[in-house]
Amino acid sequence: MRRVLGSLLLALAALLGPAPAALAETPTDIVVEDNAGVLDRKTLLPAVESIDFYEPTKVAVYTYRGSRSDNLNEQVLRFARAEHPEWISADGQKWADGLFIFALDPVGRHVGTYLGEDRKVSTEAQQDIQDAAKDLFRDAQWTDGTIAGIQRGAELINRPWYRSGFFIGSLWVAGVAAVAGLGSWLAVRRRNQVRGLRERERGDRSYANVTMDLDATEVNARVIPTTSKYGALVLERYRTFMTAYSAASKLNGQVHAMSNRALAAGRNVKVVRQYADAAAELDALDDVIADTNALLNRAAGWAKAWDRQVAPLRADLDGIGELLDKPEARGNSATAAALLSFRDTTRRQLDEWAAGLGAGSLAPDAALDQLEQARRDFNDLLRNHSQTVIEGYAKTQKEAELMRKDMDDSLQGSRGPRSTILDTAYPSYAFYSIVAFNSGFSSAQGSVDSSRSDASTTGYGSSGGSFSGSGSSSSF
């Protein structure tokens, strides 16, 4: 494969070789107006001075401290009119010929590019220039990000046709498509094989546990009291246990009939994952059946069985403080105060319920009822707080809807094997957790930030008048 790729590269180089060389022109002038005070001139100036443009170009860098709601285009134009009228064409309607302005607002988190008519590029190319700086800007590397943006501008402004992405891309697509396709195919097969082996190992662990405990599970199920609400609900799940075990056994045989090489096929990975999920579900269910017997009959080990039922809620209570400590979590809001109050009250109640179970003054069904209500109350409080953080982060109704969807998707995706009596008794109900909340909010923030970053502003605001110079800005 390497020999094939090498031959293609040589052939492509031969095709590109005859193209005329482009002129290398360093900036004719560099003007730095660092009003934000974030640039290191000793680093910036030598770096920009060494950048080659295709045509003689004047580079202007402008920074200022604005706000998220500012229109950077308008701010740049206002500054140019007041301080650098030479940046504007004689008729006042365009940017001056030969000019490339790179602008930055590190507070409002905007980056912009503005070009004379003889240097202008498409809006997509301007976005490309801005994107080249954004990763560095997000890390507050203002000088390096500015250099990266100007460097990308030099690569795109007045780029000769034979250096265009379309021309070069066409050659590469024609010559490398087969090799790239082969490489991608091999990479996918290797990734599938790794996943398949990992899923098969996961399934085998769970399947072995279920098989070893098969007799004990049957004994536990026989003595669960049917007069208990939770006992009856768990037994309803047990009635399909052997059917599900038979299906898992069939999948086990099918999976182990596959060679390691066969696991590279995507369809086989799906079968292996189905086997692993089915075995994990059974492994969790037989543990719940054992806990149901121990708790409802107050058999040996009932206290540990109860601890396992409250463990998810305890973990969520312990995670509330860390959640609310995050700057964007609105820790001083009314919904945050409600969560903290619930945490303190519920911790006391968990101790009281355990004591009541031990003393015999609280029946197991009643304890599970109270635990179920506590988890539902926590769901409501966490959902209320999710609305608070969404309202605090989203700027528009569209962003708020995008965040709600991501957070709801996280809740639905958080369902794993049913590991407690409540999960098993109410399989269709998803108990919201701190982990699901954090994951959903992180995903929601990423979606909103990405949408903001992708949005490009091209107008010059109300003060721009009839000005129509080439330029745009976007957020990072």
C-alpha cells in the first residue's frame, strides 16, 4: 500500500510541477492598534513581517474590549473612520485597495476580517481565516492566534487559480481517492475488530455470572412475596428471564462461532454488542432479584441490599455541591437553593429510613415508596434547575431549544441495565442523575458555542450607513 501511495504522490507532484511559481510578497506595511492590550508586539511584528502574500498587501491589526452583543464589523468601521481614514476608499464606501484588516475582541470573543476590493475573498474564505485563529483564541493565546489568522489570510488572498483548493483538490481526488478509500476501509475494519473483541469480552463476563447464578436466581425468585407491590413487579420481569437467557445463549453461540477476523465486519459488531447488552441486562436483573428477596423477607444481607437501592440517590446528593460550584451552574439561583435544601433533608431521611427498617418500624415496601418519591422529587428539582442554567446561557429562543434537546437526549441516553428494584419495577421511567445532567449540559454548551462560532456577521450595523466593504466577523 505504501508503494502505491508513493507512486501516486510522485505522479501528482509531476502534474503540479509545471505550474508557474507564485510571487512571494511580504507586507508592505503593518499597523497594530492593540486597544485591548493583549498582543505581544515583539512576537507579532517579526512573525507578520515574514509572512508571504501573493500580492503586495498592507496588514492592519485592531483589537478592542467589547461585549458579546457587539457587532465587531461596526466597531472596526467606527474606529477606521475616526483614527485611520486611509483604511477606507476615497468614496467612503469600501475598504482601501491593498488592505487586509484582522480584528479581535477578546472580551466579547469576536474575530473579524476586512479587505480592500482588490484583496477580497468569499465569505466562506473569510470564515476559514477566522477559524484558523479560534482554537488559539479559545486558549487566550491572542498573539499566536492573530499570527495564525494572518498567515491563513496570506494563503487565501489573491491565491492563483492553480493553487486553489478546487484545482488541487481535483487532482488529489482523482489520484488518491482509491488509496484513501482503501485506507479508510482498513481503518474501519480495524476499529470494528477492536470494538467487537471488547464487546465480546463484556458479554462473556456478564453471561458467565448469569449462568453461574442461575439456580440461585430461581430460588430467590420463588420466595419473593407476591403480596408486596415491588415483589410482584420484579417477578413480572422474572417471568421472561429464562426466555431472555435462552436468547442470550443463542447469541453467545453465534458470537463465539465468529473468528476474530470476522469481527471486523460492521454487521458482526452489531451482533456482538446485542449479545453484550442482553447479557448485561440479565446480570443486573439476577442481582435485583437477589436484593428483592433479601430486602422484602429481611433475609441475610438485607442491609447491604438496601444500601444498593439508595446508592444512586446518595451519589446524586453528593454531586450537587460540585455541580453548583461551576461558574455556569447558577449556584445562587432559587432552583440551586432548592437542590441544596433537598440534599440536606434527604440525607437525614435516608438515615431515618435505614434505622426504621432495622428496627422493624418501617416496612420494606414503605421504604421503597419513600425512596421512589425522593427520586421523583429530585428529578423535578434537577429539571427545574436545567431550565435555569439554559436561560442563563442561551441568548435566543433557538439556542434554548437546542440546549433542551441536548439535555433531554442525555437523560434518555443515560438508561443502562436496571440495577435497582425501582429501575426494574418501573422500566419505562428514567431517573435523572447528576451524571446525565452534567453530560447533557456540556453537550448543550458545545452545540450552542458551535452554532455561535459558525454564524458569520457581514453587516456594519446602524452606524455603517451605505458602507459595503468586504468583511465579516464571527464568535469563538
